Amino acid sequence: MVFKRRDKRPFWKVVAESLWPRGGWGRAFHYIKRRLQRLPDTPETIARGIAAGVFTTFTPLYGVHFVIAAILAKILRGNILASLLATFFGNPLTYIPIGIVSLKTGHFILGTEFDPEDKTSFLRKFTEAGADLWNNVVAIFTDREPQWDHLARFFDEVFWPYLVGGIIPGIIAGAVMYHLSLPVLRAYQKRRKGRLKKKIEALRVKAKSRADEAHRAP
């Protein structure tokens, strides 16, 4: 295969680089910023795509963020590739504060309680829900009894508050990123057009000079 890596990475290295990419997250963010700036679309369309991607990171639907971001970008008439790149706003450095803000907002809206210091309880809820999910998958093919208690608890205390609570901060973060990125994109594209115009003019002058020299030659 043309694009297959020659040096196959072990699984642990794939996981490690997903948490901390080569060169660090600073270099990764710089790369994403450059890719966003160079997208062949209007600044407004790209900025709407960025807003869609950032909003998506405030949802608990991990694993399908790309799909949600693309759908939102389509609805908002934003750049789809920009929305996919903007989902990297959610990363190991930001998921904890995003999760805490979304959960606290969700519990406030729903009138329930949330203890941000109860990290062990949250991890246990997540683990137990995963165990129930796996047990229920196995139960389809065996005589095991399906278990729903931990899944129901996880849905009521984590997933549903997270889903509801992520809407408001997600909209705010998306709007902020839209207004921050729009002038940057406009300035970048204006400078790029200026450089391109100068380059074309220089080539035109050079071509004219060569034509004049050829015309004067005996």
C-alpha cells in the first residue's frame, strides 16, 4: 500500500501519541491553525466550520465527534474540513475542564447535584457502565442475564446531564471561536492574496523583460 507506514507502531505507542503527539500539543495546534488558515474557502464559511467543531467537543458523544461536527457544519453552511480540524479543541488537556463545566451546568439545569471532587465515583460509574454494556452484548449470544442498573445510573448521573449541560457552554465557546478566528482568517487571506498578486506581477515583469530582450536580439 502506498500510504502504509514502513515502521509499524506498537499499540501502546499509538495510544501514547494520541494523548501526547510528537512535538507536543503546541506543535499540533500550530499545524491545525495553519491548515485552517489555508483552506480554500471564505473566512466566514471557515469560521462557521470552526464554531461547529468546537461546539461538538462539548457533547459526550465521543467516537462520533467527526460525524456530528460535519453535520453541524453542513447545517450552518460552514466548511466541513474546518469543523473536523476544530474538534481537536477537545483533547486530553481540555476534556477535564470541558467535562466539569458541562456536567455542572447540566446538573444545575436539571436540578440535580454534582460533586466535582468525586473523581473516584465518576470513574467507577464509567467502569461499571462499560461492564454492563459488555455483559449485555455477551448476553445476546449466551444465556447470561442482561444488566441495566449501572447503565441507567451512568445515563442519569453522567451522560444526560453532560448532554444537556454541554449545549450552553458549547454555544458560547463556538461563538467566541467564530469571532476570534474570523478576523485572523480575513487578515491571513488578505496578506496571502497580496503576496500572490506581487508574485504574479513579478512573473509578468520578468516575462515582459525576456520578450523585450528577444525582440531586440538580431
